[in-house]
Amino acid sequence: MTDCLIIGAGPAGLSAAIACGENGLKTTVIDEFMKPGGRLLGQLHEEPNNIWWNGCEEAEKLYKKAVTLPITLLLQTSVYNIEKKSGHWHVHTNKGSFKADLLLIATGAAEKSMPVPGWTLPGVMSIGAAQVMANVHHVKPGHHGVIVGVNVLSLAIARELALAGVKIEGIYLPVKNPATLDQAVPTDVFKSLLNFTHLAPSAFLKAGGYFARRSSIIQTAAVKMYPKNGFKVWGIPIKMRQAITKILGNNKAEKVCVSDISSSGRIIENSERELSIDFVCIAGGLYPLAELASIAGCPFKYIPSLGGHVPIHNEFMKTPLDGLYVAGNITGIESAKVAIAQGTLAGMAMSLAKNKSISKQRINQAIQNVKTTREKALIQFHPDIQKGRDELQVAATSLKNQLSKTAI
């Protein structure tokens, strides 16, 4: 029996555990990976102040702090069921069952994939898998390859791969079909990228993005005049007028078929050609990994700007279920810094629920820190993230009112 049980040793889970431990709560953290840190382990990018954000170093800082507190960390432990019995949360894993008064689910996010003919060949992987190979295990996914999917995630990881000495032949769009939707339409992709022009490596691209965001005429013209061979960002060609139609190879990925496409995503006839590669990364974006919250019985709300279905929770990260909290990307796709702030808030809220020793002022400061961190975030995976957060709070308040009436 423990005071708090946390599923997920990523930035949110570790931060929550530290907050709980600092307030005297006996805490157990469960994670299926062999190292603590979650998605932090693969992250490496340069901040606007020219300081590098090294996820491995940030994960190590959290871990070193956690081990000084009354926290038990169980790695290589997979959860397969959650249930509430006799007022306690019971979490069943491959290493036995655990019981706690309070439960935090901080399982993070999972990658969306996009079907491409030939995607089952060895050498084809998600963009996140390539990131982990390069940054965590220090193994190149290949020597020269392509990325299918143009978004902020693929751009960031493409640069990380390039820094690891991997040659990226180009970042291409997928073929337009019901599974790819707006990810295969150059005009839609171009508009989405305009939200990230502040990250552009040159003043020219930043200025161009500034004016394009304010004019639909410029946006339309820019896509139509977009060069066939694309623009290079950090030396990597972004080819928004070309799509990968299939992946070829005998026992592994050896070639990709590339076709020119119109601004609406239509394949231009007789434009297909082959390109030699030895790996392919597919980047379809991220969605909240919320299956365990569903098993626990938590209600959900579908909010596209948060990445999909998210468990309903209030500003204290508490769900409508007694003793159940959520934090991190399971609540919506955002940066690791936001996840850390959310985890700290959740840990403090759980501490308050357990021993009432935390002042409301400290809780309010933690809530404000989440908001401030979100506003200052270098990367916003969705431009209308705050709108999504507001919608979620409305849903949480509405559900609370419904439950109150039912209780009466």
C-alpha cells in the first residue's frame, strides 16, 4: 500500500512524484521502459537564447532529485488493468498488483502513423523511433533516408538526425487518402507551418512567414510557386509539392517512389520516379495515450486542438473519479516543459488531498505556472491550444454540475 501511485516516469510523472515526495507522501512510480525520463530521453533542440535543451540531462536531473525522496521507482513494469475496490485504486502489472489511495496517470502520447504501400518493410519506422535510436541508443536508423509527413515534429527530429550524421534526402508529404486528410494537402500543410516560422533558422524565412500569416493571397501564391525541389531548412529539403507513393525493397527498404503533386494534393500524372534510400520515417503526429484512463472509467472529451480524445479533468489535474489525476500529454499534446509544470501541479494537488498541508496559495501559483509555461512554450503543436484548454474546462464544469444534481 502506498499513498500515491503514478503510472509513467516521464517529465509529468517524475515531477509529480517529486512534489508528492517533498510533501511527505510515500509514492511509487511505474514505467514500462528501462530508463526514467519518457519522451525527454529523445529530445535535443536549440532554444531561442542559443542554449540547447538536452532531454537526457533534464531527465537525469529529475531522477537524481526523485531518489532523494520517499519514492519507489519500478521500471520495465507494464500496466494491464486498473480498478477501484474498497476505496482504493488497484493497478495490475506484469510484476504484481499495487494499491494506493491516489492515482496519477501520466502515460504521455503515442505516434500516429500513415499507411504507405511497403511500410511493413524493415527500415521503415516512426519518426519517434528514429529519434530514440539516435538520441537514446546512439544508433543511426540508416545512412540516408526520407521522412514522410511535414509537421513540427518531423522538422525538429530531422534536425536531430542530421546532427547525428544521418543524411535526410528530404521531408515529403504522404499521398492524399482518408487516413492522411489535411496532412497530404500542400495548402493546408503550408498554413500549419506558418505557426512555427518563429523557429526558422534565417531572418528571411521568419519575415516571409510573418507576412504570409497575415495574407491568404500570399499563402495561396506561395504554395503555387513553391519550388519543385523545396526549400532547405538546416540543410534539409522540405518538399511540399512532392509525395511518397510507395516504399520498395526485397527484404528491406531500398527505394521510394516519389510523385509531384498539385497544391490540392492531386498526384500529377507521369511524374513518378524512384529514389534510393536505406530507411524511411513516417511522421503522422501525436495523440494522447489515454487507454489506461479509459480502463479506469474516466470520461473523455474529443478536442482536436489537444490531439484527440482527452480525459476530462479540472484545473487541479483531477478527473471526476475520486482520487484519479492526470498530467502531461495524456491531457493534450504540448511541450515537455508544460508536462513538468502539470506534473508538479498534480503532485501538489494530490498532496493537498492527502494531508491538507499545502496552502491554496501554493496550488494557485502552480496553476499559474502551467499557464505561464504554456504561453512561453517554444513549440505549440496546435495553434489554438488555449481554446482547447478552455473547452475542456467547460466540459469539466458541466460534468461536475451534472454529477452534483445526480447526487441530490
